[in-house]
Amino acid sequence: MTRLQQPAQPRATSRQQIERSNQKVPRKLKSGKYKLKTHKATSKRFRLTGSGKLVRTKGSKSHLRRRTSKRTKALYMEMVPVNGRGIIKRVRRLAPNMKK
């Protein structure tokens, strides 16, 4: 027999498809804990150094900088250490998966 003359395979009828769809699929049991999500704005503004200190970026870097001197603009590039305990605590809570 050639390819064209082979008998067609019997297809599943609609009743068989319905029976398969009614079978219950076992679901994963939830552990009861929620997945911690990172606050993206916090993760972009703050970083942790190698020693574990929290540092932040400075503001005033985006626009209206034509009159400012090059030295002042260069100072904006530095990261400043964060000193307040409350702020450090809040940042750790908002970005729990931050490196280190």
C-alpha cells in the first residue's frame, strides 16, 4: 500500500475527549508562605557594598544641569552611605533579595 491508500487512524471521539477533560489533575500543595517581591524603585536607588553597608545614589542628576560646574556634576556620581537605622530597616524590608 502506498501512503495515500493507508487506512486512517481512528481519532478520539468527542465523548472520549470529554471524559479525559473531566479527570482531576493533582495540584501542588501550597506551603503557606508567600513569595517575597522586591520593590523595584528601592532596588534601583540603593546598593549594598562588599562590607554590607547600604549606599544610595544622589538626586538632581537628570535635568537643569547646564549652569552647574563639572566638579559639582562629578560629585553627583558618588554613592552616599545611609546612616539612619529606620531607613536601613525599611530598605531591607522592601528589597529582601538584595545581594548580600
